[in-house]
Amino acid sequence: MAAAVNEFEPWLIDKLKCLKTDEGVFGSYITGILDSEDSIDDKKDALEDILSGIVETDIAFHVNEIIDKWETCRPKEDNPKPATDVDIQLAKLLESQSLATTTRREYTDEEKKIREAILSQYSQLSDNEEDNAQDEEADSSDLVKNTNAADVAAAARERREQARQEAQRKKEKDKEDREKQKQLKEEKKEKRKTQKGERKR
């Protein structure tokens, strides 16, 4: 940085003399700002603050002139690389690493046969599983439909059977009742006959 300061300082002293200000005080202050790790925008803001107390017009022009001179006087190796260069280099580095890791592995004939056997076995297995799954799905959907229909039909059959049995029981009961009534009538008739016969005696 010494070379940059050696080239820049005489120019800055002349510049500040032209602006009719104390180059001893402001020169070291401006050099300190330019030498800092701040961004260019921050440096411009700080320089504008200083120069606004020195000059009234063309502040931006003077600030740009000072920064341009500083940049040209700095040694090339000290120039920080722009972020885009770093990003590009990083991307290239990562790309080359990913290319290196994704190189295709060469298999021996025996490994290829084993690999093919495993893959074909797996594909057959998955095909069979898919077929079975489809069959099960079809069966289960049919079962659901058939079961529902069968349940409804069975319930209807059961209701009809119960109604038939109840009708049959009622019929039998009615028949029994009629038989009993008939029997009772017969018994009463017999009783009356016997009573009439006893009276005649």
C-alpha cells in the first residue's frame, strides 16, 4: 500500500491546495477513508461529507475524481477482485468437482450380469406386485359391491321369511282356535243332549 500512498499523496495534496483547504489535516483523513475496508459507496458517502465542508459545488465530481485516482494508484495485486469474478471462479470450481464425481463407473462383465439379473428380478417382482395389487383392488371393489348387494338381498329374504313364518303361525293358531271352538261347541252339544236325556228320565 506504500506505493499507492506515495503516488496518491502528492496528487491529493495538490488537489486539496486547489480546493483551498488544509491538505495536512484533510489529506490524511481522506487517505484513511480510502484505505479502509468499506465498500465504494460507503467511501463515497464519507468523502462527500468531508468535501461538503470544503466546497459548495461539484462535490460528486471531486469525490469521483479522488476515488478514480486512488484506484489507478493502487497496486494491481491489492485490487480486490469483483464479486462476480469470485462467483464465476467458485462456480467453475464446483462444476469441475461435480463433473469429477459423476464420472461413469465401468462395470466388469460379471458385475453387469449380476446387475442385470437383479434389475430383471426386481422388475418382475414389481410387475407381479402391480398385477396383484390391481387384482386385489378389483376383487376388493367387486367384493364391496357384491357384499352390499348380497347384504340387501339377504335382509329382504330374511324379512320375507319372517313374514311368511308369522303368517304360517297365525294360520295355524287360527286353525287351532277354530278346532277348539268346534270342539267346545261339540262338547256343549253333547252336554245339552245328556242333560236333556237325564231330564226325560
